[in-house]
Amino acid sequence: MGVWFITGSSTGFGRVLADELLAEGQLVVATARRPEVLQSLSDEFGERVLTTALDVTDEASIAAAVAAAISTFGRIDVVVNNAGFGAVGAIEEFTDAEVRHQYDTNVFGALNVIRHTMPVLRAQGSGHILNITSVAGHRSRPGFGLYSSTKFALEAIGEALYHELQPMGIHVTNVEPGGFRTDFAGRSLLRAAAENPAYVETAHANIAWINDVNGKQPGDPAKAARAMIDLVTMVNPPLRLPLGKDSLAGIRAKLAEVTADLDRMEAVASSTDF
């Protein structure tokens, strides 16, 4: 039985993962900006769950949540960086404030949580960090460039951490979902404030697609949660866990695109050395 520390537990993967873990007898620190929305977890599972406030953009609230977790359960075994939100729009359309809001949550928020939980994991000499990234962390498409850039950043952070922490007995996995039936494309989605008609056939066309697919995504969040729980039991867990056939296809398509560019430009690349 382990102690799971989950950010963004009110909805989506965070809530489904908390439900699955508690149902099988694990201990969970479920966090949200408004912890009152987690009351049903406390009502059902009692002392096996700690529900507490955590805003990933507020380091004081992260420190308080980590301290509460240690005070309650004595340790943290798995940290799940789940808190985040999507943003759609052409790159030109986003305001500076919108860009910073996206990065403050998706990138700097995850870094804040990592910095505050790492001393606990290092002192234990064990633990596992799960960063919820996305297939969009491998492949950026029109209309999703801002969101993808935050997931690219989290992929890079996780990859470096994987190698930095291996000698300490701490695992890191970037979890890369495709389309799942969460509220990603619903109320949680930020849309660029200023639409520019120049992008009707590119960014806006892709955004229209995500509107159409909302609620019909192929991925089952409960099965994703199960895959994450099973991953943590592995002796040698991987750096990357793609989830969904669409994630596999998207990542493989990106790798094929990169390989094609490498092959096409190999002579030019090789010619630039001294």
C-alpha cells in the first residue's frame, strides 16, 4: 500500500485516479484549489484520504499540502503532476496574459510541485513521479501550439529528471494520453480571446474538430488510471507511457516525420562540421 499525492484531483484523470486507488485500499492525498469539491471522497473513504487545498501557482499552498501529507501518512510514494488545462488558438491570437497563465499552471506549477516533493522522496530513497503530459508533448498541430509547448517542456523536464534521479532510487514517467473522455475539451479549455480570420483553414479548422469530438473521445479514463497504477508496480518502469491508440499513432507519425527530415538533410547536416 502506497501514498499517492495527486494534483488537480477535482476532475479528469486526477479524480478518476483517486477513485480507483481508494477503491483498492491505497492511501491518497487528493488536492484541488477548492478542496470542498473533494468532500465526497472524505465521506466515502474516511481516513484513507487526505483532501487538502493546493494551487500549483502558489508555492505556499504546495508546501502546506506536502507538510499535511507527511503529518498524516508519514511519507509520499507517488507524485502525480496532473493539474493543468488546455488552450486552443493560433499562436498569434494569444495575449501575453493568456500565455503566462498557461505556463504558470502547466509548466511552472509542475516544477513547483517537483521542487517541494523531491526532498521527501530523496530522504526516503524511493518514489515515483508521474507527469501527465500528452501526445501533444511530442507533436504540435495548428491551433494547439501553445498547449503543446507546455507539454513539450514537461516532457523535457521529466526526461532530465529520469536520469538525474535514477541513482537515488526514484522513478519518473511521462504519461502521454491521447483523447480521453475528461473535461479537457469542455469547461477547462482556454480559447484565445482574439480570433483572426487568417487562421480559418488551419488553427480554427483543428479547433472545430476538437469541438466535434468532445464527449466521443476513444479513451476510457478508468482504464488510463489502471494503467498508471499498474505502471508504478513495475520493477523497472519506463520513462514514457503513451495511453490510447491515437497517442501511439501520433507519436509514431512524429518520429517518422523527424526521420524523414534527418534523411533528407543528412548531407547538409554532416557538411557543417570543422
